[in-house]
Amino acid sequence: MGANQTLHLAGREMPEGAQLPPTYPVVAGWNMVGFKSIPWNATNVTAEDYLAGTDPVRIYGFENGSWFFISGPPYDDPKMEPGLGYWVAFTEPGTIYP
């Protein structure tokens, strides 16, 4: 945005406790994908692991005011960072099973 505005977003937060996490559908094209490690405290999850069963072709993250590119495939390094969001381009629809 070029000026201060209110941005309204819709989504679901991963449930706490012993419940299974929800699945997340993705579409062909660009998708905003968040990575939240709680409650599993996962700190060593690769994009390859997190996006298993989908066909990502480009992954960009945003941190500290800058974009960064995750090279691949395979997307086995660097690790995904809990609390960050990623723009991920997929070649076809799929489902993320966190």
C-alpha cells in the first residue's frame, strides 16, 4: 500500500491442543501460505515437507521489510520460519496437510 489504510483479511487460525490441524486448499497460481509451528514447536520444517503433495514452482517470503526467494525444487533448504508468510505459486490445485 502506498498510504495508511485498513486491510481486512479472512482466514483460519490453526487450533490449539490435541486436535488435528486443518487442511488448506491451494489453487493454481499464487497463494499466500502461512507457517505456524505452534503447538508442535517445529523449527526444522522444510518447504518440501510442509508443502508435500502439492507442486510449488516459486516461493517468496517476506521478513524485516524485504522479500527473499527460496530456491528449488527441491525445496529442502532453507527451513521455513514460524510466524512468516510466503507467496507460493503452484502449477495445479492441491491441499496442504500441515
